[in-house]
Amino acid sequence: MNATDVPDLNPDELTVLRLMAEGETVEAVARRLDVSERTVRRRARSACSAVGVDTTVEAIVWAVRRRLI
């Protein structure tokens, strides 16, 4: 993937990554967004898939480097 090929992350995925980057736990993110923990984990996995990384931390770093969160 080159610099011009930025995958689309939906607003829900970006919100989950942003909150996790701020140090929120899965449980806290779920409460804050009024969704289940399973939904938070699914959104984080989806973001990882979209950007081609294996972990949420890598997805957060990817998004921060691109100034998306």
C-alpha cells in the first residue's frame, strides 16, 4: 500500500480507535458508546483488517500517523 492508498475507515471504527488511543478499555468504550463489548471488539478488528495490521495498537499507530485520530 502506498501513501496515496488510504483505506476507508468508517466513523465508528475511528471513534473506537480514538477512545482506545486515549487509554479507554474495551469495557469503558462500550459504556461510553452505549454498545456491547463485542461490538467494540468487532469495530477494532474491522479497522485492523481495513488497514492491514494484526493488532489494535498497530491500527491506532496507523491512524495517528495519518492524523485521522
